[in-house]
Amino acid sequence: MNSKERATLRSMANTLDTILYIGKDGVTEATVKEAYDALEARELIKCAVQQTSELSAKEACAILSEKTHAEPVQCIGRRFVLYRQSREHKKIILD
């Protein structure tokens, strides 16, 4: 992913609501499955790490991106954005 594509995805993520929260249990298998399903349906998701979690947003982003085969787009504070092109429901076209 180049910087132009990343900038496009960051601008698209500004209006997104946070749909996935990482809690005190960290990144569990259920969290990974939920993120995988959300990426398949939406391609671009915004996640947040709650204050009770022992993980930082960067750590959670790295773990989730590795396990879901997604690209980390942005990580600011306790929030991060992931992107993965859907296999069946392609919505976002990057030039």
C-alpha cells in the first residue's frame, strides 16, 4: 500500500464509527473472528482499545492486522483503522 492509498483510506475512516473494542482480555479468538467478519463485510473498520486493556493501540493493531491479514492504516491514541480488500464484496477501489 502506498502513501496515496493510505491517505485515501484515512480520509474515508474519519467518518466511520468505532465498531470493534478491545477490552481487558486483549485480542481473543472471538475478537479476531469479529474483526475478520467485519473486514469481509466493510473492508475498512475502526477499532478502539479500552482503558482497562493492558495492550496499547499499536500492539492491538499489530496483532489484529497479522491475524486477519489486514493492512494497518492509522493508529492515533486508543483508536486504529484496518483495511483488507473483501474477497466477495469489493466496495473500496484504490487506484
